Amino acid sequence: MLISILKAEFHKIVTNKVLWFLFILMLAFNSFIIISQPLSYEAKRIGELSQTTGVKIDKSFKVLLAEEIEKTPYSELKGLYPVILDLKDPLDTYSVVAIGEAYIEAAGYKGNLADRMRSKYQQFQGSVDQKALSDESLSLYFAGHTYESFVFLFRHILGILTFECAILILLTVMSTFELERLSNMPALIASSRKGRKTYLIKGGMAIFAGLLGGVMITGISLALYFMINPYHDVMNSSVSSAFNYMSDFIVGRRPYVTWESLTVKMYLIRSLGIIAGLTLVFGLMAFVVSLVCDHLYFGILGIFITNGLVVALPFIMGSSYPAQRVLTFLMLTPMWLWLKRQIWFTDGDVDIIWPHFETLGLITMMILFTVLVFVSWQYFKRREMT
């Protein structure tokens, strides 16, 4: 019986024309963005160069670069050579403890919040010092084109994909239950104990199908991106390259440093893991709303309003100590994790007092919405039985 229900639910979802239309529309949009904004010619040449020189900038790299310039006298490689010769490790004198103090002063953190911020940056200084000892930042990436390529892939492309995966799984789960309601199936299903249990099976299959759709759209989009923009050995460059940086209005421009040593490939894989987790959270969110709300449009509206309020609250709440405590927890919610995607796996910014905030936030939200699914399921059973 279980297998037949799963097959029937999966068939119902994959034959949903609205979902397929949405999927194709998203894929067309992604393709347009990727094709219309390829890597610069100079960045592609540096990518090709990495196959010969490697990505670790040391004496051997400089010798191979000089030989490559002699063989292929391209202007962009000639311009790269003096930059490489003058390159110094920015982490040798990088003090993140001072950054923590600047954030505390700017935000007006006091008490426990200030202590947490200081503790985070004292821990992070250890990661910075370790990278400085190993010269990790002396990594090629795309040299002078590193920042623009990093932002385009990890902020814009992955940001779009995260949003699309969330929308896709929300509509997949909620439309599945809406079709049941339109056919008057809830009343029939609720007439027996076994029938009520099938709602968990249906919800689980809808979440699985939504995740599968997210995997497909992400896989196709990234395959197109890397086909148009081959990274070659740049995938083995450190994202904490001296050519990469982050900035904000408090401390200005500073090195981009992650807690752990991550190559571009490893950073991408971990980012995709966070995206998959956030997609699952939105699927659980949709399941909760579907169990407690009888109207698709009201349910979708409620989700958008709630998430919109979560985004807006930091801008409308005061700067009192209780308000600041609330705001630090808001940074762990799905919407704020999405908005902070460019600084995943780093120390974060003035709003982030938690080490590894993206992992902590994801785990917290998965536990929270799993509990909410259980609570809403109990509510659903009682409501349908009366």
C-alpha cells in the first residue's frame, strides 16, 4: 500500500503542468543571466594559465608564469606578472579582534552580546593566524577578477537558485494538498486512522519531489555556468585568496577569510549543502501551513508576510538590549541566512555574534520546523476527527 501511495503521489506531482511551467521559466531565466554575463576574457585566460602554473603563488609559480609569458605574450599575462611579484600576504598583520571591537561599538552591544562577539573574534583570530602561517591567501583564484567572479557565482547565481528552490518546494507541497482539497479528499481520508496517516506520506513525497526539482534546476544551471565559464584549476584556489575581499560600512574593505581552509570547490559544495538544507526547511514550512490552513492562497500569503516581517524587523525594532537579543536570533532564520549568503563560512558581520552562523542557523531551523510539523500534525488529527 505504501509503495502504491508513493507512486501515485509522485505521478501526480510530476504531471502537474503548472510546476513544469514554473520550472522551465526559472531555467530560462537562469540561462539568460548566465549567458549574458560570462567571465571576462582576462579571467578565462587566467583560468587556462592555472592548468600550467597551478594556483599556489610561490617561486615555482613565478618561474612558470614568466615562461608562459614568453611563449604566449598576451597583455593580460604581462600585466599579471608585476602584480604577482608585489603580492604580499594580507593575513600576516590581520587583526580580527579589532574588527570585533568596532562591531561592538557600532551596534552598541553590551553584556552577554558584547562578550559573545569578543569570544567569536578571539576564536577566529586563531583561524587567521593558522592561514597566515601556511600562506593560504597566496592563491591565484582569478587574480584581479576574483571579487567580481566570486560575487557573481556565490551571491547572485546561488542566491537566485536558493530563492527558486524555496519557491519550487513551497508550491510543490502546498499545491499537492490543495489538489486533495479540491477533490474533497481530506474528508474521505480523515474518516479512517490509516487514511489520516497517508497525509504524512503525501507530505513526505511532496517534499522529496520539491527537493528533486531543486536539485535538477541547480544542477542544470551550474552545469551551464561552468560550461560557459571553465574554472580549470582555479577550483583548487583558496576562497581566502589575497585577491578576494569583503566590505561593509563599519570596517570597510578587509580580507575574505573563512573559518576553515576551503578551496573554491569545497566552498561551492558546502554552499550547495546549505541551499539543500534551506530548501528542506521551506518544504517543512509549507507542510506545516498546509496542515493548519485550508486555503492555498491564504497559506502562501501567510508565508510571504511572515518571512517579510522577519526581514523587516531589524529595521523597525529599537536598539534596546532585549531588541538586540531578538535580532541576533533573527539572523539564524531562513530569510536572513539567504540574505547573508555571501559571507557564509566566514566570521560574518556586525549582525552576527555566532561562530559558524550558517550551520547553526540551518540546524536550528530544521529542528524547529520538524517540531512544528509534529505539533501541526497532532492538531490536524484532532481537527479532522471532530
